[in-house]
Amino acid sequence: MIENMHFGTIAIVGDVILDRYISGRIDRISPEAPVPVLVHEHLDIVAGGAANVAANAAALGAHVRLVGLVGVDEHATRLSHTLARWDQIDTRGLVRDAHRQTTTKTRVMSGRQQIVRIDNEDIHPPEPAIQAELVKQAYLAIDGADILICSDYGKGVLDDSVLEHIIARARTRNIPIIVDPKRTSFAAYRGATLVTPNRQELARATGLPVSTDDQITAAASAAGAQSCGSILVTRSEEGMTLWQDDGTVSHVRSRAAEVFDVSGAGDCVVATVAAILSAGQSMETAVTIANTAAAVAVGKLGTTTVSRSELSHALMRDMPDSGKLVSLEQAAAMARDWRHHGARVVFTNGCFDLLHPGHISLIQGAATQGDKLIVALNTDRSVRRLKGDSRPIQDERARATVIGALRSVDLVVLFDQDTPEEAIRMILPDVIVKGADYREDEVVGGDIVKANGGRVVLVDIMPGRSTTSLVKQAGGQPGAETDIPA
């Protein structure tokens, strides 16, 4: 799961913002004008914009190099103090400009209700000397990073020149580039790997309707033609749509969640996608995990972060119910979904005719090698071909019921061939487990798993335990079987 991922370093270049939340209670209307009177109780200060992207990436455990523009004012000092709580965030790339104020958003809240927002900002591009320093700091960050995020809030930092320079630098280093856009056209982001508009931003950039899945797919395709990259459309309570530059489209649905505040949810998505990609995971996995992170984020009040432990818990909850005995096609689909949630899928197989301690030691050992365990059982016909007409003692349904009742087992499948090779090809587990009485080169399907980036694990089993010995003790007719827990 996500706890076992090792995240890289993320360079984040964009508009840093200081978010202020003034909260209190309202119990009367002003006599001066027909407006409510807020009795001030709290002032909370958090990182916003590109700084919130950095905080979300750090909360997951990634290292961050943050580049942005601040003024020489109290709000810049407050922002630095806010970011200082994260040891993983390097803020040496923040450039101070005495001719502009630090961008600040002040939200006035009564309970969970936002009454008004007050923005302090200068959105004009910086002077040439300041812009040159921004590019210099961006180069330093990119050269030490595994991925680049351009966090564009339209506050003047990411103008055409800066974008052109930093995207070109990242492309020379062959690292992924993710853009959170605010432009009416995505052409300035040309060369990005992934652009992440929300529904309204997509409509504005393409002039196309974005109500249905098909409309969003068409608009995403048009946006992709502008940026020449993939498009991830965030769709609020409807989840996300990923349109990839090879034409592949996937719609990731959100789980039902109570929405308290959407502030910063897009920042959370961008940070999570970048962190998961920096861990070497696929784009599909990154998007699935980011979709879950967004659901957690909107359940909180205000601009906030989602921790690795919070996200891990939510991912476990979001994974589809295992069921027990399913078809190979269903198992393959569920295994793909589990992997997209960050889980490692483990596979082991056998006849498992009369369950005994040898079987249990194999299954328990297999379960420790990942997050989800699939056990493949030989069908009755397969067992008879391998062990003779007197076997199996229990039919396949009974064996599947017993194995499926074990806490360590998430899924049971049946295979009718003499070996599980076809099942392994369909499921493509991350780990295949057999007993230590095998050699690695003897494990059927081991070459398939390793070619797909997985591994073969041999676990110790309890000697002297077999179905044959149990049959002998019961006075039955033994088949030709060794001590292997089959």
C-alpha cells in the first residue's frame, strides 16, 4: 500500500498564497447596515496555492523544492513560518520582490459557512530582474527533482516566458511535468505531461460543453491537442476523467462523501498525482489514489492537507469488496483495481484438498508478502488428472469455501489446467509465492511475474504435513503425493 511507497523529490513552481481564516459567531445584524456582525474568535493561517501543493506533497512524505514569489512584508514572514513546520519543504527558492505584496486570501467564516473572501494581490508579471531570478531558482529546483509541478493561479508568476523556460528545462531532464492551469487556453503549457483542469477550466479553455462523460472526453481531447499532453479533469462529486495522449480514457468515480469545503482540493489532487508518479507508479494508479485523496480533502474545512495515514485508511475503505470465489476475469479486474489503489497483489496456488497446518503456513506466509492475497485452486478435473480418480476428497466448491473463510485470503479462483500459468497471465500478480521445497526456476509463472516487474518468493512450510498422510490415518486410499502442502 501507500505506506510502502518511496516518494522522490518534487519541484513546485507557481503562485504561493497565504490563506487566512477569520472565524467567529454571528448573533445580530449591524445597526449601521443590513449586514451580519461577526464576533471574532479565531484566526487560522495556512499555506495556499503552490504552497498548499507543497504542504500536501510533504504530508504524504515527498521532498519538495518550492519556487515562487512573495513580497517583503508581514504576510511573507507568516507564510515562511507556516511552511517551516514541514521539514521536507525547501523554501530557498522563494524570491522576494519589494515592489509587490504577498498574495493573500482572507476568508471570513461563521461556523462552516464562508461569508466573504478578501483578496490582496498583484497579478502583473514581475520585473525582468525578478523574473530572471525566478527562472534561476526554478532551474536549481528542477535539476534536483524527479517531477515538476507548475501551479498556476494566474497571479503573474507563470507568464509565457517563465513557462517556456521551465518546461524546456524539465523536458531536457526527461522528468514528468504536471500543470494545474488557470489559462483560457492551454497552448502555453505545450510540452507538459499532464494538465489538470476542473470542469469549468476545461470548458473555458475549449469552448465545449462538459456535462456528460462523452462531452468531457471530447473536450479533454481538444485540450490535449493544445498542450500535447494528457488531461486529468476533476469533476467534483462525479470524480475524475483521465484522457491520455494515446487516446485512452478512464472515468474514476468518487465515493460518497460529505463535502464541507472544496478549497485546496485541486492542490491535493496535483500533489498526490505527483507523489505517486515519483514513486514509480502508473498514471492510472496515481489518478485513482488522488481521487481518494480529494474525497478526504473536501471533507475537511478550509485549505488543508491529507496525511499518508489518512490516505492509506481511505484507500483500504475504497477498495471493492473482495467476495471470495470469483471467475478469473473478475479476479483480473479486481486485481487491477487493487493495484490502482496502491495495493500489492500476491498469488499462490494448490489443490488444498484437506486443509492442514502445511497449507496454513503457506497461506500465512504468502499473505505477509503484500496487501491482497489471491489463492488459485485446481478444479476437480485438474486434481483427478494430477492425483488420480480417488481425488479430490472434497469438491472444488467445498475447497473454495474453506480457503475463502481464512482471514488471510482475499479472493479465490479456480483453474482447470494442470498448471496456473493461464491464471497468472490474466491476473499478473506483483508477487507469486510457493513453498521453499521449490526452486525459483521451478515455479510456474515465475518468469511471467518477473517480466512484469514482480517477484517470486519461497516461504518455509511445515514438513511432514500432507493430504496423503491424513488419508492414510483415516484408512483411505492414498494417492501419489509428497509432503508438499497441496
